Amino acid sequence: MRTEANDMTSQTPRTPQEYEVLSGGGAENAELARRGISRRQVLRRGVGITLGIGGLESVVGMHSMLYPNLAGQFGSVIPLKAKTAYPAAEQKAFAIDQVGIFYESAAKSYIMHLKPGPETSLLMSGSHLDDALSAENWVVDSDGTYWLALYQVCVHLGCKVPFRNDCNSFKCPCHGSHYNVDGEYLDGPAPRSLDRFAMSFDKSGNVQVDTGVLNQRVERPDVGTRILQVPGVQCSAQ
């Protein structure tokens, strides 16, 4: 036979304070007893929820790591200046940040802007040249000039490689790897030519470099695959 207290517990909604008095074990236990749920079940459900939340956070964290919001940062498309900020020059007239070759720290790149002429010696022509330019990420502008975005890192051991006006080329100060104005390998321990990024122009005519797309497949050129004439300047170490 049920007591009045038990009858009231099973049928009448109670406040936490009432459960406290009726159960003698606290309002939480009384509520669980009323619902027919054991503490072990509650603990199991709690653990399951905690693991579920933890797993969700891990998935979100991994997604953020693999697909970060890099807009405007290195690893994404970096908007640079208008094309007019990078005056073209013939190969032998390049001068860093003046004409022909320009350093852009945001893109960690050198922007080459090469002008055809008597001081620019292209060693290929026709479809052979077109194929080589495409494979090495050159961009041919509507005015007939050539653009290229070269990654600043020496492919030997990762030093930042400077452009040297006195050499009319890039010369790594660490171990002497040497590259032409277009990043093609000249000499030294580097295993290949400089890496380069995809580049393009936006609708307003500004230069943009896609630092998320790196071409690391430009090998050491030979007589038949070199695009530009080797500079006729002796480049000593500094």
C-alpha cells in the first residue's frame, strides 16, 4: 500500500525544495527517482555528451587548421599594386625595386616585368617558347611584356635569395646558388630553378599573386630548354 508521501511524489509536480524533503537525498536525486532514471544512466549520458562535444570541437579545429581563412594573407591570393608600379625593363637593365624586378614582402615574391628588345635575349621562339613560358608560370601581357612571380626562397636550403644589380641575377648568400632574372638555374648547389607562384591581374589592372599555388617543377635548364640568355657578368660571393 502506497503512503501519501509516495503518492504525492509520483503524481504531483514538486519544487526542488519539496523533492529535497520527500526523498531525503537532495532535489536532484528526487527528480531522477520521479523520472525512473538511475544515477549510472545519467553519468553514462553525461560522458556520451561530453565525448560528442569534444569530437565536434576536434572536427571544427581540424577543419580550421586545414582550411584556414587566409584571405589577403600568405597562402592565398595577395593583391598588390597597379601594373604601372612595376615598370618593365630589358634583361640587362634590371635594377631591384626600380625597373624590371621588384620585391613584395606580403607575397614573399619578386615580381619580374621583362620588356622585349635588343638587351633581352630570348633563346626560344614560336610554340616551343609558348610551351616553356606556360610551364614556368610566365604571363604574357597585352603589350607584349612578360611577368613572373618568383618565390623568395632558395631551393637549396631555404635561405632568402636577393637580387643583385651587380650580377644582373639572383645570388644566394648562404651557399652560392645562382639564378637568372627569370629564376632559371645558373650554377651552384641548387637542385632546380627558383619556385614560382601563379600570378594574374584583376579587373582594375592590379597585380595579384596566388601564394597558395607554388610551381616547384622547374628543373635546371639545358641548352634546349633555357628561356633567357645567361648573363655575361661574373657574380662573386659577398
